[in-house]
Amino acid sequence: MATAEEDNNIEEAPASLPEAEKPKDAHLEQDTELAPITPGIDPVIEKRVLRKLDRRLPVIMDLCFCYHIWTAATSDLGLDSGKYAWLLTIFYISYTLFEFQALMWKVLKPHRWAAFVMFAWGVIATCQAAARSWSGMMALRFLLGAAEAGFGPGVPYLLSFFYSRRELGLRCGIFLSSAPLAATFAGALAYGITSGHPHIENWRLLFLVEGLPSLAFVPFAYFLLPDSPGEAKFLTEEEKEVAKARSLRRSGEEIASHKIDLKDIVQTLLDPKPWFTAFMYFSCNVSYSSLPVFLPTILEDMGFTAVNAQGLEAPPFFLSFLVTIFSTWVADKLEQRGLVIAILSTIGAVGYVIIAAAETVGVRYFGVFLAASGVFPAIGNILSWVLNNQGSDTRRGMAIVMLNLIGQCGPFLGTNSFPSSDSPRYARGLWICAAFMFFNLFLCLGLRTLLVWENKKLDRMYGTKKERQARQKSGF
């Protein structure tokens, strides 16, 4: 068992050493705990910079990324259940294949890239409303997955350009929490949009509502999204200098380079840590992807009507929204993402076990709350953990690509673990989800153990965090 001091050092490697003293394979971000004694950074101005960043970045990202409502169009397109399943699958195939686009946030100016992919997915999503055949819709779903892969998966990577390791988790949590928040109101929103419009099919109307707002937010991304902390137009010159100093402390560069370091990509592929987090993300996606799809049927099996089941979906997802923000905040404060993910994984796994095994309606519904409040908040913490465990911008970007290439395969297994033949209880799928959440717990503890070992090794070579801080204060 790690000691308290080792515990506090679980995600801290001594990367804040002089360049000549740094290990050649150092991969963690600089030790931001030394921030108060870093020359040239006024803590008062730094807090002001942070507040201004918070008012812009997470808000802009949430507004730009409109989470979509996918409604079946079986009657109008002549679809059977098999063809409908393929429309879901083809989206995930292209979404997974084009995950490499996360690196484009570094290669191109972020405001241009964001505007481009938003325009692309807005146009494609809107065109779905005009689909007349299954083959046409298949092509549009493939293109939509490719376009959306260029935005959402790369946003946590973009946030890592602006925030230190101890600030990043909460900001990723705020961005990601909009997914369960959208799921909270999705049913009511879909009903409100589609009621009272007899001259246009409901599914076509939903696609219009999905695509047109995305196009409307393109100018927000192009004109308001900063490319780097030092280039943010909403900061004063004094604040920009502090922002540049923060970037220097974070990555060793005042102005981010737009070049990809191929050596860093190879080193990331050889590093076991991003593989751990990638399979953790896969495990969580197996469990979470199936929850919004099959939860209504599971609730109906508990004895609720379709209308009541739709309303009962909202509270668990709203709790997931709250826990995502709270858990990422706690992980930032305690610097213990591993332990937080372990707790959340256990909660999610127990929730699925209860839904699968219990017979009482109230107990099973309680299990839904546990599953929702464990699985998605774990994803929010995994995303910031993978970024924290890589040092350079290229390595962070490649780790995000690996995370999503493997992790986004989870929905293929998750959504296919609930065949209609298992309706209405879907016991097999629920047990599979529980098993993968326990597997996520195992991977999390394994990665945490690896980090403890690596930090002990580096502490023996370069001294503990307190020893390095004392040397910096004394000028040695």
C-alpha cells in the first residue's frame, strides 16, 4: 500500500527539473505544484487569466458541440431492424477510423479547424433530412461520423493547451457533462419538436434541428475560439505574458508549435500507460453506449408505461451530469484520478449487477442510478488522466488518438450485447456491462500501481517533490 506521501505523488513525476537534469524519457507534465515560486508569474494575475479562460473555452465548446438526437426512420425509408442497426454501426465505424484527426488541433489553428469540422457535420446532418433511401442515408451517416470525429474527441486535447494538470480535469468534466445533461432532456425535447407538425416526418424534423444549430455556431468557433493562451484576444498584454509563462511551465514552449514530433509518436506507442487508459475507455464505452439505447425498454419491463419510462430516464442522467462535474473537481483537488476512477467503476459495476439480478422494481431503478452515476463520470476522469500522463503536446495528442481508436470500439460490443431475443430484461447484456466495469477497475488499479513504481524510481534519481522544491527555493 502506498504511503500518504507516495499517494499524493501518484500523478506527479519530477518533470520540473532543469533541462540538463531531465530524464530523456520524461513523459509527464511539469510539476505545477511549484507554480507559486515560478519566476515571472503573479498569482493574482494568474487567477484572473484562469477566470477569463473559464468564461470562454468550456462554454464555447459546449455551445458548439450540439449532442444529437437519433430517431429511427423505419417507415419512411423502408428499414427493417437489420438495416437500422447498420445505420447505427456505420456511424461508429467512420467515427473510429477518423480519430487521427485529433492531431489536427495541433497542426492547424484551432479556431479554423473547429469552424471547418462544425460546418462539415452541420451540412451533413442537415442533408440527412432529405434522405430518400437506405443507401443514401448510409453514405451520410459514414460522412457524419468522419466529421464529428474531428471535433468532440479532440476537445479535451485542446483544453490541455490552456490548463495545467491540476486544472484540466474539471474543465474536461464540464465539457463532457453536457452529454448526460442532453440525455436528461432528450426525450422531452424530441416530443416537443415533433408534436404538431403533420406536413413533415418527425425524423426529418429532428435531423434539421440537429444540423442547423451546428451551422449557426460556426461563427462563434471561428471568431471567439483562441488558438493558444498567448494569442487570446480577450486577455490584456499583461495577462498574455502570464499566459505565456503558464504555457512555458506546462510544455516548455511559450507559443505552441504546429509541428508533429514523429519521435514522440513512436515513444507514445511504446509507452504502456496510454494503452491502459485506451482499454479503460473501451470498457466504459461498452457499458455507457448501451444505457441510453436500452434503458427505456428496461424501465418498461419494470412495469412503467412508455411515457412514464421516458420521464424516468431523466433523473439518472441528471445525477450522472452532477457526479461528472463533482468527481473531476475532487480528482483535481486531491490529485488522485486513479482512486476516483476506481470508486466510480465499482459504483457502475454494482449498479449493473443490481439491475440484472434484482426483482423488485424500486431496487432495479436504484441500480440504474448507480450505473449512470458511475460509468460516464469515470469516462470524464479517464480523459484527463491520459492527458496528464504524457508530457509533450504531440504525445498528448497521440495518446488521445490511441484512446479513441480503441475506446470507440466499445459501442460495437455494447450495443450488440442487447439482442431483441433477450428482451425485456436483457440480463446477458447487463452482466456484460457489469463485467467490463469490474475490468475497468482492474486496469485502473494496474495503471496506478505502474505510476507509483515509476514515480518511486524517478524520486530516487532526482529527489522527491519536496526535495526538488527546496532546491529550487535555495537556488540549486
